[in-house]
Amino acid sequence: MTRTEYNALWDNPNYVILVNMLAGQIKSDGCTGVPDFYKLGCLEHDLSYRTGHDPYRNIISKEEADRRLRWYIQKESAFGVLSPMSWWRWAAVKFFAGRAWKG
């Protein structure tokens, strides 16, 4: 998936509803251990980590889930692709969240 395709997902209000509904079903807590500034992206990330699928039930890799979290933060941040938070959160999940991956 490209960044443009990913960003387009979030333009659909039904995608937001789906992410919230599925995250509720798995009892996601959002952005574990850090502030929930980008909660929807964290909910989507949790869903992928716990199921190995994206909200549309497509198989997703850990690397893709981590990249999508970075893209979500960049999409929402005033700094865009230069958002420091997107890069440090991406690095944190890439290098330190391997045990959490259940996919």
C-alpha cells in the first residue's frame, strides 16, 4: 500500500467507525505507554498487531503495521513527514515491540 492509498482510507468516515469498533472488540488501549495524541492510528496499529490483519481483514506484516502507524502520525502532524514523533514512535515499535506482535 502506498502512503496516498493509506491516507485515502482515513478520508472515509466508515473506516474510522470500523477501526473504533474493531479496536473495542479487542479491548485496545490505544497508545500504550505514551500520550494518545494519535489514538486512531494506535488503535489501528493494535488491531494489526493482535490479529495480523488490517481493519478490512487483509493480511498485514509487522513492518507494514509499523509503517502505517508512522504514516498516520505524519498525516495528522503539522510537521508532515518530518514529524519527529512519527519517527521515534515508529522506531520504538520497530525495534522494541516484537513480542507484542501476534500476527
